[in-house]
Amino acid sequence: MRSLLFILGSCFLPLPVLSAAPSISFSKEVLPILAENCFQCHGPDDNTREADLRLDLFEDAIRPRDGYQVITPGNVNQSELINRILSDDESIKMPPPNFEKHLSKQDIAILQNWIANGAQFEQHWSFKQVVKPELPHISRKTLRWQRNEIDTFVGHKLESQRITPSREAVATTLARRLSLDITGLPPSPESVQEFVANYDPENLEDTAYTDYVNTLLESPHYGERMAMFWLDAARYSDTDGYQSDSTRSNWPWKDWVINAFNSNMPFDQFTIEQFAGDLLPEATAEQKLATCFHRNHMANGEGGRHPEESRIEYVIDRVNTTGTVWLGVTLGCCQCHSHKYDPISHQSYYEMFSFFNSIDEDGKAGGGAKPFLSYKPTTVEPHIATTQKLVNDRLQAERTEYILAEQRFNEWLDLTIANLNDDYQAWRVFTPTSMSSAFGTKLTVVEDGLISTNDKNPHHEDFQLTGKTGLSRVTGIRIEVPPAEQNTNGAFSRSESGHFILTDVKLRVVSTATSTVRDIKFAQAIADHQADRGKYNGYGLVAHILDDDPRNGWASFDSDMKTPRIAVLALEKPLVLTPEESIYLELQQRSLQGSHNLGAFRISLTDRAGKTVRSLDKAPLQKLAESLDTSQDKIDAGLRNELLQQFLIDDVAYQRVKQPLTQAQAQLSEFKSAAGDKRVMVLSERPEARKSHVLLRGVWDAQGEEVGTGVPPVLGTLPKDAPSNRLGLAQWLVNRKNPLTARVTTNHLWRLIMGKGLVRTAEDFGVQGELPTHPQLLDWLAADLMENNWDLKGLIRKIVASATYRQSSELGEDKRNLLEQDPENRLLARAERYRMPAWMIRDSALVASQLLDTSIGGPPVRPYQPIGVWADITMGRFKYSPSQGNAQFRRTVYAFWRRSAAPAFLFDNAKRRVCQVKTPITNTPLQALTLMNDLTYLEASRVLAQNAITCSVLIEEQIKFIYQHLLSRNPNAEELKIVQIQLKELETFYRSHPEQAKRYLRHGQPETIPEFASGSFPDRQQEAPRLAALSSITSMIMNLDETITRE
């Protein structure tokens, strides 16, 4: 029996010999079948190749083999390929019956016809050099429809399928579509009205459409829109990622990207500067800054990992990113072995690896992630000025309220002096009703609430205390660790040294009514002594008992063993318990050193705020009680000020203006710091190049054969006279002979503007990727892009000028039955209709409400996110604080991006951990909940409603105003009737629940909240219900499918 092992599919019935052999395209029809079913065992990868057979090479597939040929061109019966497919003998049948792939009868017929026609092999379509095709012939009807060359190709294909294109979309839809596609923002009602008034689709000489497009392309918001895609592709983030997730200062590169798109930098120059700006003659700071593209990868600073492993990982990431963004090839498949489907070898991969292998880096992260560029940004000053004005305004409001608060304080102080007991104590000893331990230590309450442990001293231990507080609220916890005779050396624990380690403290609330448990967060921890953590393997600082990390914690080393140690933990906000609730306090000792458990301890609670929980001194009220002063006049000025500061913390009216001021002041300091020199991660070469090797199985330290720089032969060679470095690689990428870059780039732009790419697998133009829906159109546009100096704006201008782009997306009364004939719109007989990206939805809401800060560039900002969004994932090391004032309303492209916790208000977004050129589009209830409840949308809907009321006193005009800003159109009669009925019902409800109306309106930035929502204004009591009702209506319209959809 002849042995031939190759995989093709499962069992098939024999087919009759074909009397005629229809013409077959190898690239479009045969190659996909072979790649899907054969190449896994008979393709480019020599590590998995069976029977010494390559079906991807013509010479190997037809060569004689012991009296037979796998493929005999022109003779189906003498081709063992077909014989094995049709065989009933499972021992020789190909593919084996247990293989998961299956060939259809149509697949087999294609292979038979191909062999009958001579079995011509062709190179995969995307690996052929781009040649600009001739325009196809079209009918007079299509000729009348077309507006440019794009329509010639699309119309030709539609004619072949006997399908007519859709009618042109109405002018309002076109105005909105163009604005969203080009700038990522909806148009203003005024620009829509002007466009509708001037645009005449029947007049081929009309310039209104072109003028509108040019205005959008010249808008600085175009660069922001394009940058959002590029940041995904560049895996940009403001942090390193991994567990440490340290913050970076690479945001000036983001400004460079936006400016590059806005200035219409030719894409070849855009490529060269990001690959090798530092290698250009007399390179400018901006050209060096551009190379940050290849430093946006994750950086691993975790201990225990060899830095060289991390460095190799970074180089591999650059190769893979280059393959995805510029070549549309899954180069990552070649890291461990030759590509199973595409003709790219394991060696070629590491030849490309060699281009990036001599960067002057050593695999470190954070502040050690060299090389850096010291770069002073120029985009920060406007944000400093804006924030300074915000601080000034809020300071004035704070000073005004402070005067009123002092009056309230004087009244409170008189009452307090009269009622304060002489023996007042700010801290009350906590006596738990239940005590337990995780590893068997017995706990006993002795004198004065002291909790003592028995002589069991396990390696790790958790002490668990549950009980009632006896206070109206809890603001802090004090832990006292006294020395005890039963401990080693009469000190704090039974460890060898007598010192203790406390790694973490947990506070929870337990409810007997609801059987629920909730975590309570601490704001800070202070102690009377902290050991040197560098000396004691990370153990020393009391702040570390709040980070949920057993590798560090509070320790008493090097302290006086006869003096009690004290720590005070301040709660993030006062804790008020119901009668059914108790506190659960857990003291954890899980240190790596072990057996440093507390020998005895006392827990006390307080209901006082301010200095009481943020200092180890006596509480202000306790000092007052001890002073025996009976009137305000006799109180020491220093003590009076302490009492005032404590009072102000609990004064709601004052804190309503003080907290925003504090946040604005912190932001001002942050922006001033951002204006200084930034250390931006960039590329630069080592003085001496590293040797590069094939890495066996892709393992970082398994070096194989040494290799030099090079590119996959199937994609050509470096241009003549190009240097063998990153500059030469970049020149090769944008060389006219490179078959992929122009096609891939064109496809990226087509997808951004049209909704779906001509090649649907944007990341894979290889054999496993999808074929283009319109291959000649793709090649024509790619060639045209190169002919026009890689002009991206010019390509976009051509796409949106086409009749194909201008088609309607409506299918409500479609007699062509397109949803059944072409459900995925591969023929382009209609415009795409799809949900906008989450970032575009957010930006659109800000534009509609006229909240958007339109300034370009600058440091990252922090849009609203849920409280504590970073706390768990970062173990409390990073705290999220939303930006203030105009900074809160900047475009999403400027949002701070933490790699371990991407912005929670975005959905279907790229993860920014690796390169991603296409993100999914889904619709889930969680997205609707975000749009209904996220603070950005609540504030935007309220402000838009306020603007509508300001615009007109007529309800109908207010509703039209909202529709125009959200949907770029007026409501129809039916919609207007529904909205008016709903509005009336809501206003009736809020009039009977005025406090709910005020609460609904009292969110967002203080400057946007109407004063009648936060204060008492009897003469304006009707305004809150009216605005609350219209805000609810605005939120409803903001959540319409049409509002969040590109049509």
C-alpha cells in the first residue's frame, strides 16, 4: 500500500468524471480549500509536514513519487489527491476520517475542475505586486448613477448580480453620516441646515457636498477621530500593564499622532518616522518622539522574571504589530515555527526580529524602561489656564460659604461646650460579641477590652472580630499593640524577635436582615512607628495594611519593645449602621516571614472626623473637655481652629463647595507638572548591535541559528540602497513594490469610513483570511493612494464622494430582498447601518449638550467612572479621581487608559494589550444600562434639557431642539405626540416628589448644576420638576437606537 499522509477533510461520495471543466481561479477558489484542509500537514511549516509533501508549492505537488503523482495536471484520474479523497478505504483515505475538517461536494468539484484545467498554481492574491486595473465596462444606467471610479467597480459587480444600488440617503442623514465618519462627532444643527439648504444631488456641478466634506477634513477633530483607531492599533496605554501597571508619560506621542493626521502627513512619511524617526538625518525631537509607536507595548516589571525574557517579548511584540498594522499578516504564527498557511518561514520571522533587536533597552519597566526622550509638550498651557480659572471661581464660592459656615460653627461650639462631659473620650473600646481565628489561635478578652492570644503561634493567622459599635457612626479604627509578659522578650508577639507583622486589615459590614456582607474602604493609615521596609524585606509601613498584599505590611522592628505601638485607620467616609448591622474586623498576618502574630491587641472606634483619625494626638473635643473652658472667648486659638476644621468636615453645605475646590487644585498641580519635561519612551540604537538568533519554539533563551536582518522573500526585498536597519525596514514597507502595505492601509480607511472593510479580515490578508469583496477596487484604490503620495485625506475624500457611500441604509420597503440575497452587504448595494463605537457615543453626547471641550492635545483626563474602579485590580495602589471642569468634557481620545482596568464607560473597545485593528460591535443590556446611568450621559441629558428650556418656553420647540442636537432632524408628528405625553406624566410625578427631582438634577460638575437643585429657592420651586422631567425625556431620546447608530 502506498503511503501518502495529508489532511483534506472527511468522507465523500465519488463523483462522476466531468465531461467539461469550468474555468477555476486558483487564488480565489482552490487555494482557500487547500489552506483550510491541507496546509496544516502539507504546507509551509516543516515541523508539522507529513509525507514530505508540500501542496503550497507547484513543483512539489506534481513531482513523481514511486509511480504516482499527487497532482497530475490535466488528468484527474491520475491524480492521487483526488483518488485518496474519494477512496472508501479508511486506511488510505485523505483526510483521515477522524479529522475535524470536512470538504463539501462543491469543494471536491472545484479541485477536480482545477486539475482538469491543468492545475495552474498562482501566488496568493495579496502577495502579488499592486497593479492598477483598468476600469470595467458598465451600462448607461450605472454610468448615470456613478460619481467616481469607485462606483464603476461597485456598479459593475451589481450589474453582474442583476441588483440595483440603493437610492441616495436624504440630506440630513448624509450630513450626520459624513460628520460622524470623518470627525467622530455629530454635526451642529446649523451646519445640517446649511447643508440641506445648499445641497442638490441632481446637480453634478454642485459644490455644497464637496465643501462640506472639505470643512470636515480640515477640522482638527478629524485628527482625533483617526487617532482613536491608531491608538488601538498601537496598543497605546498610559500605564505599563501587568501587576505593577506603572504610569507612563507617553501622551505627547498621542498629540504627535493627532497633529500628523490633521496636517495630512503622507502615510509613507508617517510610517518612516514611527519606525525610524531617530535614524533620519538631523532628526528633530518630533521625529524621535514618533518612534514611541513601537514602545507602546506592555512592560513587565514584576520581580522574579529575567529582564532579558521581557526584552525579547517586547521585540516580538513589535514584529507582530508590524505584521498586523502594515502587512495584514499574522506574523505571530511564525514565532514558534514556520507559518502553517502563508509562505513565511520561522527564519524570516527572526530576520524581521533582528531589525528591532538592537534597541537600547534592557527589559525593565516603569522608570527603568529606557530609552527615553526628554520632551517638553506645548499643549498643556491652555489646560492650565482653564483650570486656574476654575480654581479661582471655586475658591470664591468656598470663601463665601466659609463665612456662613463659621456662623454655624459658633452656634455648634456654644452648644457643645454646654453639653460636653469632663471625662469625654474620643475613642471607645470595641468589645466584640464574637471572636475567631483562621488557624486555631484562641482569643480572650481581658481587662479594658484587651484581646489576648494563647501560646499557639501559627505561621499565618487571621483574627476575626464581630460586634456592634455602640456609636451613631464610625469614622476610624485604632489598633493598639501593647507589650505583654507572655510574649518573647515581653514584647509584642511570640516570634523569635518579639516583634509583630500585620499584613492587612479588612473591615466589613454584616447584616442579619439581608444576609449580605459589604466591604468598607479605608482612606489612610498612620502609626507611631514604622520599620524600614528595605531592611526587613518589604515589611514596615503601616499604609501597606490597606493594599491587600501579603508581601508587605506594618511591622514593629527596631522599636522600643516596652512601648505600646499604635495605628489609626481613617475610613474613606463615615460608616452609619442600621440596627441589624454589625462590623466584621479581620487582622491578617500572612507575611512571607511567618509566625509574627500579634500577642495582644486592643481595638477602639471613634465617631469623630478630621484630626481625630488623621493624627495620633488627642482629639480636639477631648482637648476641649480637658481644658475646662466654659466659653468660646477662653478657648485657645489653636484649639479653636482644630475644632473649626473638625466641624467643617461634617458641614454638608461647606463640603459641597470645598471638595470640588480641592479636586480642582489637585488638577491644577497635575497640569502644571505635565507642562514640564516628560520622559517619553522612544527608540534608539545601542552603540553595538546585538546578535540575533532563531529562537527555537519561540523560547526566549533557546537560541538557534544566527540570522541577520531581512524580510520574507514572498514579499520582496529591501529597496536598493536601503540600510539594513529600521529605516530600511520602513522604506521597504512603503515601497511601491511591497504588495501589502497600500492594500492594507486602504482597507483600514475603507472600514473606518464604510463600516466594513473590502477585506473583512482586516488583520489577515493571508491565505486564511477572507478574499476581498471587490479585489479590483481594492487594488485600484491602493495604487491610487501610492500615486497620490500616500494622501490619506485624498483617499477619504474619494470614498465619501462616491455614489456607493451616499446610498441609503434603509431596507424597510426593499423590493430587492437584499437581506436575504446579501445579508452581509458584500455587494455594497446599500450603506452600512451599525452601532457607533462607545467612544463616539460619549463624544456625541458631549457635543449635543454643548459641553465638549474642543481643545486639541494635552495630558490625559479622567472621565466619570464608578467609585473604586481601580481599587481591587490595583490592590488600592491607585485611586481614580474624575477630572474637574472642562477637563471632564474632553474627547474620549484623551481619557486616561489604565491597562489593567480599561475605561469602564467603554464597551467593545480594544484592550490595548496587543495590537488590534478591528473591534467587535455588539448590543447588550449592559450597554443600555451604561447609557442610562453613567454620569456623563446623565449630566449631558440635563444640560441639553437646560439648553432647550433656555432656547424656548414652548414645549414643542424644546423637544425639537433636543431632536436636532441628538438626531440632526426634527421629530415627526407621531414622535412629538408620544414625547409630549411622556413628558407630562414625568412632570406630574416630579411635582409630587420635588426632592426626587432635585436629587435627579444634582449630579455632575458644580458649574452645570442649577442652583435651585442644590438650595432652597421658594420662588423657583416649579423649575426642578420641569427640568427633571425634560432631562428624563432627553435621556430617553439619547438612548434611542437611532441616536447611537451610524446610518
